[in-house]
Amino acid sequence: MKFKRFTLVSKQLATILPILATTMASPVVVRAADPDWVAHGAYGMVAADSELASIIGKGILVNGGNAIDAAVAVSFALAVTRPYSTGLGGGGFFMARLGDQKYVVQDFRETAPAASTQDMFVAPPASAGTRPSEIGALAVAIPGMVAGRAEALSKWGTMPLEMVVAPAVRLAREGYPVDADYVRVTKEIAKEFKKNPTLEKTCSYVWKTHLNEGKFHAVGDILKQPALANLIEKIGKEGPDAFYKGEVATAIAKTIADGGGIMTEKDLAGYKTKLRKPIKVEFRGHEFLLMPPPSSGGIAIAQMLTMLSVFPKHRDVDQARTMHYRIEAMKHAFADRAKYLGDTDFANVPVRELLSNRHAIGKVSKTRPNKTGSPDQYGTHGLVSDSGTSHFSIVDNEGKVVVSSETINTEFGSLLAVDDWGLILNNEMDDFTAQPGKPNTFGLMQSKTNAIAPGKRPLSSMSPTIVMKSDKAVLMIGASGGPRIITAVLNVALGVIVDGLSLPDAVERIRPHHQWQPNEVYFDKDPSASIETALKERGHIVSEKRKTAAVQAVRWDGSQWVGVSDPRKGGKPSGY
Ligand code: GLY
């Protein structure tokens, strides 16, 4: 069955573009024992959460493109094949190693419109509908995706935009077979439409194109998105201004105004990417390069690694105690996230103090090996499913690497789309502290530091991460899944570096997640009875809910690249 589906996808792709036909014929190292979510390659690797996007990225590499060319091709392909996770109406982060000691960190996160105010969701007009920070026009922040990808390509890539977006245009125009993850999400999101039938009209593009008016597409059905094909093609030919100015910007602003939102053509024309400096932390002979604010992931992961370095005996024979310490580190880091983190261009975030050994030692000294504490012992500030996010990791044969996470926030974003251009708009305004004192859609509590302000970028959990050893990039990792991104990256990195697991085993293994509030440990699959009992004996509340994140990672295993696309989301990597 699996083989049949793969043949269908391969055959279809081979007809899509000559570039892909070349790719399919390129040498691939296949190990009999590998599941299909693992790939090996001597020269290059793309691990995306969509098989078609990984194959397209590898096509670019095989045909002489570098990791940045491949990243931009993958990103536009994901807009077509994972329309609920990402797209041109979203934004994200991009980190690349371009050569010895040369790193770039690009922030193309969505930004609050000029007319936004701190309290805009506290008492919104009735016309804004229910949950206006999540659904509809007010939820939309200025998208950064097109600006980010076009800038990365022109600064660090080698190929023209028109060439790298061509596979995505063909996929959108000629269609591709949808997979199980797509079908699962459309059925999940249909519950929103059932609760609120007016969405069938106000969000008719998602309702008609993706939910098939409640009849749903089945696995293997061919999905065509001709309007999106036209938009990507136009951007490829004319560049990013085709999105931020002119008829597309006018159509976006009209959709927003008709839906009672505030983003204008001027907001779109004024969007700018930002270059940032990575957060660096040493851990067990490795150097981690992490995403700085407005991501919370880099600071949180750095804090947890530093705490785990100073715990008395972080990795010992007692598996339950090891997990307990890791969960304690999560509780401390998420309590700090809630209290201190936000966009550093607007708020005063004590980054240096949060990253200091002194701060970590202070936290660790309060930690007991056999008992967890109540939430107020970790932090006192009010605080915040895989969701509308996608991550990919890429290496090329020149040693350049890219890790990039992109998002429209929750599945199908605000549900609102610009119909004529097949453009689904994000709901990133909900990543701000939209309602002070109340958790956001991910259950995360946040502070004034992350309050809404014009031009400000909402706090993110996206955590694209590069791990170096002896000046070589050895592990590229990131995830989708809201706050669980942060702990998924930590869990997988610890699995490889501390627990000595292979990358596939580290990704597949069960993951604990604690975000301080709610005061519960979540697992993505059922924990063993012994672990559950041992955690409960230490006072942890173990949730019965299963919550997940999807990791896409590439590792150098000493002789070749190993790519892993998390089986939890159904992507597949592609290497050569
Ligand atoms: N919108 C999800 C995140 O940025 O964390």
C-alpha cells in the first residue's frame, strides 16, 4: 500500500518538471531497515514535513542550487502541499550557516498593523465575531513570508526566484495527491465550521477548496489550487513587490476591510525583514545556535541546557529521575517565558541575565530530585496543537545548512483567505498577549512584555536550531507544534547528545512536555506505567491528553547525512 502511494507520487512528480525527473534518478542510499521517514545521503539532505517539498528541495540541490535556493523552493512548495501549516500569508524565521563562522539569522515574522492597540481584543466590536484574535480579519498580522524568502534568495542564493518557485506553481496548478495528514486536519477544522456555520460564507475559500464543502477530500485525491498557482507565478516573475504592492495588496486590504480588520495597503507596503544575532550556548562539547526574540525558543532551550548542565547528575541510571530533572528545567524555562519574553525591539527583556549560569544555578538549587513544586515556586506571572506551522532542515554539498520554521499560527490560520489569489491569511495576532491574564490558543500565559503594539512582532515558539561540533554543523533541527516545539527540540537534542540515540530513535521516542501552566506533564504517546508512577510519586500531574509536535532534522552521523521527517506528521526526507 505504502509502495503504491509512493509510486503514484513519484510518477506524478516526474512529469511535473524536468528538474524533478533528474532528482528521481539521482543516487540515493537506501537501507533496508529504514522506515520511509528516514533518508541517508552523502552529499545533501532535505527534511521537510511534506514528501513532495523534500523531493523538490533535493531537485534544486541536485541541479546545482545551494541550501538557500533549496530552502526557498521548499518553502513555496509547502505553501501548496501544507496549506494549513504555512503559506504566503504567514511568516517565520530562517537561520543559515554559510561558511566558517558565517551565520545569518533572518526574522520575517508577521507584524502588528499600524492601527493595532494593546487592548484591541479585550472588548472587540460584536462584528468581530467570536474569538477575534483567532478567526477572521482582526486576527491577521502583516505577512512576512514573501519578503523573507525573496530576500534570502537574492542575498545568499544563486538561482532566480522564478526558477525556484516553478515546482510550486506546477504543483498548485496541476494538482497533487493529498495525504493522510491533510485529510485529518480538514476534518478537524470542519468542527469550527460546524460550531459557526457563518464561516462557510465568510471563509468560503477554505470551506470550498480544502473542506470540499463538508464532503472532504480523501487520501490520494488530486488537489488543484489554480488561484494560488497564479499568485506564486506572479511573485516569481515580478518579485516580492507583486505581493506587497499593486493589485494583490489591494485585494488583501479589501478582504481585511470587508471582514472588519485593520491591516491596510500601507502596512503591507511597509513590511521589512530583520537580521538578528543567534543565541549561542555550549553544551557537552557542542555549540548550539538558537533563534533569538521574538522567538522564545532560543532563550528557553539555552536556559534548559544550562540548567541540565548544572543539575547534580542529570543523566543517571534512574530513567524517571532523569525525566523529572528535564521536566523541572521545562517548568522553570516556561515560567520565565511567561514573565520576561517579548519582542526585544519594543520591550526590555533581560536576555543576558536569563542566559547566565547564575540564573540557572539559582533555579537548579531550588530543585529537589524526588519532588516537583507548585507553579508559584517557578514563576508568579500569569501565562499561553500541532498547528499551523512547518519546519524544514537542509544541508548542501558545500556544507551550507539552513534551518527554517514558518507559520500561519493555527491550522488554516485565521480561516480567512483572499479568494482570487488562493491566499490564506495568518492569525498571528493571537501569539501576542491578546487578552491579559488569559491563556492563548496554546494554553500559554504571557505578560505585558508581549502586549500588542503597532509594528511589534508577537512572541513565537519556533526554534530553528543548528548544533555545531568542532566547527562542523552536525545537527539541524526544528519543529511545528506551538509551545511543544521548544521541548521537542530539547528532547531530540538530548536524545542524540546525552542519551546516545540515533536521530531516528531520538525523534520517534516519547516526549514529555511541561509549559509551567497548565500545571501538567503532557506526553505525545502513552508513557510506560513505571514512568507514569514515578512521576506521580514526585508530585507531577500527568495529563491524559496526548499533545504532539513534528520535528524535521538532519544529522551528520560521522560518515553521511541522516534526514528524519517526524512520522507524527507524515512527511518524508530526501537525500542524495
Ligand atoms: N505561531 C506559532 C509560533 O510562532 O510559535
